[in-house]
Amino acid sequence: MKENNSRRLFLKKATLGSAALTSAPYVFGSSQGQRLLLSRDYDPSVYAANDQINLGLIGAGIQGIYDTRAALQVAGVKLVAACDLYSGRLDRAKELWGDAVFTTRDYRKLLERKDIDAVIVATPDHWHKKITIDAMKAGKAVYCEKPMVQHFEEGQEIIAAQKSTGRVCQVGSQGMSSLGNEKAKQLYEDGAIGDIVMLDMYNDRYSAEGAWQYPIPPDASPDSVDFDTFLGRAPKVPYELKRFFRWRNYKDYGTGVAGDLFVHAFSTLNHIISSNGPTRALSTGGLRYWNDGRDVPDVTLTFYDYPKTDTHAAFNASFRVNFIAGSGGGGGFRLVGTEGQMEVGQNSVTLTRSKLGMVPGGYSLTAFTEATQEKIREGYAKQNLDTRAAALNIGETIWEAPRGYKGGHYDHFYNFFQAVRGKGKIIEDATFGLRAAGAALLANESYHQQKPVNWDPTAMKMV
């Protein structure tokens, strides 16, 4: 494919180094440093007629619609069926994608269709395992929204099903395949930040919508909402629309802040540094503002220990989410190393490198005589204090995606459909998905147990 060749060409041309930064074709000046343009060419027409992929959507809620919109940007993909337990969402599917779309409340009827090649599973978390396994057993390729599982032990069942059926199974942390992640991985492996010391991730939200206070449609009723099926294996409770439309607020159906947001960061982090994940977590937080019946915290602070491996030094990671930010909100993902730091986004990477201040300034010299101060300065001047391993540029360099870049969500689906067509491997399989979800779920485990918890990232189980 032309796109893959372009991707490799981009990686070759944009390798970080003094020469590349001064001669790369997309460099332009900046008072803060240098900027380079990330690029990739798309060829939407290069696929054979028999490469047509018919897609089914299981879970036509918010994320399901966003996923389908991204998926349908990929050439040769057509939505033929949609399933949801609220009839209004099925009406919306037809409104968006045509009356020819088959709709049902029973996902099993969708899986029975022989014309469906792949499905998106965008249901509440407590349904992920069952539907994903059922779909693979039905011969479908599966794109399962993150987190892959609600509970640790479910992950091994999905891994086993993927191996036994041979079906393609991609976990949907949509930024994973982005140019930003790819560039950050390359920079890290080139030694751009030296040895990693810490990861700082935060996400602040200052809106009811950001805190999962999703609107409840006025036509929702026992006739239009199949609440009993929604509950599934969860404890039986009386009909309650808040639980159906705001399921993320309840640990019976979701995975809280960790499963919604931490898992994205773990997918990116583990990919960039080629790690299996952390070994220990300590979490705290509480329900500070959104006292709407939910039983998961709206403020969470979790600290993780990553062990030393062949690809990285031992380091610590800090994850913070706050659903009553104070004003504005925002988020960040920052890798800090011995020689620099990287701010990583799906569409950009900002690398900042500076020399470590090894020579004493006036503050620590003030207690010595002028003569002693001079001797100390002479002693430092004779030493080689620049111990950085990488001879890379000092200052700030920014890689940015150009106009027209379709984004990480598109890239992740492109990767998935290429694998379905037998033209490549997926980037986030069930094993990778469990390691990302498992690390995130440690936060919930520690929070509810009120103590640190330990995890074996290789065996993917609690210790």
C-alpha cells in the first residue's frame, strides 16, 4: 500500500539528529525552537473489490458512533448492521447510515448474519468479554473498545478465544496507531530523553458532560429501553434510566476513571517504551462533587512503579483525573527522562532537551571567600560535566501533523482493517489490551482495598 510506504519514508526522513533537524524538508523557524511536520499520504482507492469489509456495530451509543464514523473513512468498509438496547439509537443509526442498515436489539442476530466480516463492540464494559468472545466464535473480526475487560480474569478468556479461533481482535485505544505515538516511540528509542525517570499524566474536566452526566432522552421508557438485558451478569436492580444512560458512574457496569481514561495512557506508554507495564499501584481519591448516585470517584490520584527492563530503567508514573477542575480543564501526557522530556499527543510531539545544571551558582557559593569561590569554579571548569548519552539538539523541537491528517482514530481502524484483509498485523491485540486494562484496573483495586496492590505484568495477574 502506498500509505505504508509513505509511513516508512516519513520515519526514515524524520529520524532525530543534528543533521536531520537542520536539513529536514519541513523545518521552519520558531523563537522557541524548531518545528517539523509529521506527514503521511493516504490512498483511499487502493483496494480490490473482494476486499470489501461489511461491518456490524454492537453498541450504538456515543463511542459506538464515533468509532463507526472513523471506521467508515477507511476505503472499502460498509456498515450493514447495528445493535443497541435503546430503540432511539437504532433510529439514529438509520438516520446516519441509511434505512438499509439492519437493526436489532439482540446482538446474537447480528452475529448470525453471514455477510458481516467484522464488528465493533462498543457496549458498557461488563459486556465486553462475552460479546467479544461470541463474535470471534461466530467467525467475526472484532474491534473491542477499551478497556478490553471489566475484571482481570476475563482477559485470559479473550486471549484464549483469539488464539483458538484465529480471528483478528483489536482493542480500541484509538490513539495507539497515531503519528504522535509512532514518533514518540522512535524518539525514545533514539535516546531523546535518556533514561526515563517518570511519567506524568493528568486529565481535568470542568463540565457535566465530561463527568459522564450524559443526557437522558425524553422518549426513554421500558418499551424503548431493554433494561433487563443491559444488566446482564450485573446485580438485578429496579429499572433506572440513569444506570442505563450513565453506566460509567457505576462499578457494576463500568471501570470508572481508570478504565475510561487511564487505559489510554497505559496503551501509549507501554507502546512507546516497549514495556509490559507496572508492578505496583497505590491509589487514592474520592467522590468530591458529583454526588448523583454514582459509586466511583470523581477525583483519582494513582502512583505506579515500573521495574527495570531491557528497554527502560525503573521509574514511577503519576496518573491524576479530576472531574471538577476549577476552570477550563485540560490534559497532558509527559515522559520525563535524564536528558529531556516529551509531551506526547496524537497529532504532535514536543521534545525539550536542556543541559543539567551541574556548575554551582551564587546561591551555594555565597558562604565561601572570594578566593575559595574562584578555586571551586576552576575545579568545575576542568571537569567534563556533559554526560548526556545522545548528541541531540538542545532546546525545543515540535513535530506536528499537517492539515489533512486523519488522526489516530482513523489510523487505528486502518490498521485493524488491513489486518482483517491479511495485509498486516494489528498493533493492539488481546494480550496488549489486557496489559493496558490490567494496569488501569489496579487503580480501582487499590482504591477500594485502601492499600497498595501488586501485579505481574508478564503473567498478567494479581500478585
